[in-house]
Amino acid sequence: MKNIFLVLLFSALSIHSFSQIPEDALKFSWFRPIGTARVQGIGGAMGALGGDITANYINPAGLAFFKTNDFVITPGFSMLKNKSTFRGDVRSDNKSFFDLGTSGAVFGFNDKYSRWNGKAFSIAVSQTANFNSNISYAGKNNFSSYGEQYAAEVAGSGLSLDDVLNSPSISFQSRLAVYSFLADTATLSGNSGPDVISMAMRDNLKNGGSFLVNQQHNIQTKGGITELAIGFAATNQDKVYLGGSIGIPIVNYQKHSVFRESDATGNNNNDFNYSELTEDATTKGIGVNLKLGLIVKPVDQLRLGLAVHSPTMYGLKDTYDASMTTDVEEYIPYADKPTYKPHTTTVNVSTINGGTAASYKYNMVNPWRVLVSGAYVLSEVEDVTKQKGFITADAEYVNYKSNKYSIADQNGDNSYYDGVNKAIKDYYKSAFNFRVGGEIKFTTVMARLGFAYYGNPYKDSELKGSKMFITGGLGYRNKGMFIDVAYVLGINKDISFPYRLSDKANTFAMVNGNAGTISVTGGFKF
């Protein structure tokens, strides 16, 4: 594939000890459908429908359809299977976890003396993103080494190797690479001075030998974004509905990654056996956003909706720890110490960071969202027990390239984040998400089907990313009590880069995931 990352980004990464990459922004903005089991059963398409507590997160005007007080709770369970393809090798991973759909309370009341005759207040909680996943892939590579990214950063810094080890302007990973001799100097034919190279490619670059490595990457993530929402809505004579909600998302993200590269040439004397990088990172923080919505009923059976979601403004803190082990066989790194052979060296971040893991704070803003919706209700009457069902659809516009980072300290240097933000604009594009669903009512029992498609956020045509959701469910309502069950089959396509280079094409894994989620909503009117 073409080199989608500019030298600008690579230069930006080199001035920060550890750093965000564009995928970090995507996990805060490329969401799945959420809601109660009722809403999940119809593919999440409820922007014009109303009458469900999920309206807090999609179109808060829908809260004004409530005439009574409701309490709901939505536990869920998910089973995820990822299949990853990397340089011809295919691997599978499984993960199971509990989930929390939209839960909380809605308080509806009437005011017969006002034109705004119906009002509602709601407080809800829902897991808007779930980060639980296992991904692993492996394959042979005769084209690039993960050590090249660190060698390039060190070479571009203009610092000596001794100075690199103590320089806060060099990333932790590159300092680990120098300390463990994964990145070291070598004099190549035709060059006047020494070059900084990856030891995995040393024999190939210096002596014209063969280059072939086994590469393996295992990634485990967990956590999620749990959002508290407080909403208010009102209706004017049950024809026009207006509402707004304030969302407070709480972020908890944890990642454990192990990347291993080993010599596959069969040569036991080419100064490289293997190198392994183990990383542990966490992101924690809190944000705030605003959602505004409108629903109109031009005729009784038809509902049209419009909602605008402001960007979420996050204050986040990352912690990072890592260790690197490299085996350089019988390599002699110092000409003045011909008997010194490091062989296998292990070093971790705390060794070069004063005995502690690294941490820092920053801000992030994710994209605006605009949602237009429509719903047609069969036998629209005020008594919902006499309604026969509905069909509903949403179209959502999201500009993923507007994700933006900034330094938490307003007096600090934001040049690093300027580089990351530039890369995000070059890496992502805007996309449309579509959701459609319907329900048929049989007095107290309801049957539901739905479908959702979330478009490709990547600008590069060679990067294929999308999410599809096929949904269905059943519901029961009688005498103020209700229970809904939904099953959601998620079919995801995404990519994973084990490392990035600025001077050649980047290799990546295609990740296809299938996730089955069972949700149950129980509730009652009070």
C-alpha cells in the first residue's frame, strides 16, 4: 500500500516520549449502536421514534413522548471472535464479556394548561463503547523490520547513541531499542559515515546477506466508555417535540501488547536472533457533550427527526510502561571493547525514566454528528396498546478527520499534537452511518428486526473498514411491566498496523470480527 503517513507525523512522534496514533482517536468516535434491548432489536434506529430512554443518546426530543414514569435496566453479554490476516497467515481469537445497555429512569408529566403540554426529565447510564478484544497475527516478512522505525528516529535526531539514552525528546521505544542494541550504528558500503540501522537488517544492509524475519503481534484490550446522560424534553400539543441532554462519558481503556520479531534466515551468525517489545498502556479520563433534538409529526402516522451531537471534550491521562528484550548473538557493539558481547539484553521504561512508568495528560475533542430520521407508525393513536407497529430509519453524518488532540497545559508547546492532528486529517475522512428497523405488535407481544451499517472512516482506498449489525428481538408489555430481549450480530472489518515507517510502504493486518450480543431490558412504570 502507499505510504499514508507523512514524514511530518514521524517527526512529530520523535519529540514525544510516547504518543497517540490516529487509531487512538478512532476508538473514541467509531461507535456501535447502543440502547435498550428494544432499540438494539431495531438496529438502533430510533432518532424519530421516541418513547424510549435511549433517546438521551440519540435524539433527546424523543423523551417527550413519555406520559408516565419508567425505570429500566439493560444487562448484556457479548461473544467476540476476531480473524486476522497478516502476510498470508490467518489466526483467530475469542473473547466474552458482560455489557451494560441503556438503563435509568424517565419522569413524564402533563400540563394541560400550557401549549407545551407534555414534559419529561431523564437520567440514564449506558456503555457507549466497549474495548474488550483479543487480536493476534503473525507472518514472515522479507521487506521491513519493526526496528527500522526506531533507527530512523535516532538517526534523524542528530544525537549520539549515548545522548539518545538520556534525551526526553526521543521516544521511550527508541531509547529501549538503543539500550538493547536493536538499533545501533553500522558503516554501510558507499556511505562516508556510520548509519543507525535495525540489527535485524544489519547483515542484509552491510554485507548483502538475506533478510527474513518472523513477526508476531498479540494485542489484548479491555475497558470501555460509560456515559451518564441527563435529558429534558417537551412537546407542543403532541406535534412538535424538542429536547436536549448533557452527556458525561467516563473513559477506562487498558491495552497489553506483545510484538516479537525473530530471525528466519537460519543464519546463527548474522548478529540478530530476536527482539520482543511488551507494552502496557492505560487511558483514563472524563468528558462532556451536548445533544439537541427535534421531532415533528406533520401527520399522525409520520414522525421526522433531526439531532445534532456536539463534540465530546475529553480530559485524559495516559500511563505507559514497556520492556524490550533483544538477542544480538555474538555481535560486538564497541570497537574499543572487542571482548564485549551483549548477547541478550532486557530493559524497561522505568530503567530510563527514574524508576517509574511514564504518564501525561492531554485533551481530546471528537467529531460533530448530525442525524436525520424518519418513522412511520401503523395505527398511530395515543393509546400505545392499540398501535400495530412501526418502521424507522436513521442517517448519521460523522466527520472522523475532525478528531483533535491538544496539550493539557495551555502554556505548553502544542507542536507535537499539531503533527498528530495533521496526520489524522490525512488519514481519515467523513462517513455516513445508516440504521433501519421495524416492529410488529401482537397485543402484548412484539417482534423486531433491524440493520445498521457504519461506513469506512479511512481515506486510503486500500484500508477497508466498516461495521454491520443484523438485529432482532422480542418484547412483552402488560399492566405496566415490560421485558425485551435482543440479539445483535456485529460484522466488523478493520486494520491493525504492527509498526509504522516513513520511508517505505507499511505492512498491516486485516481484522474481521464477528460479535454476538444478547441484551435483556426489564422495566416497569411507576
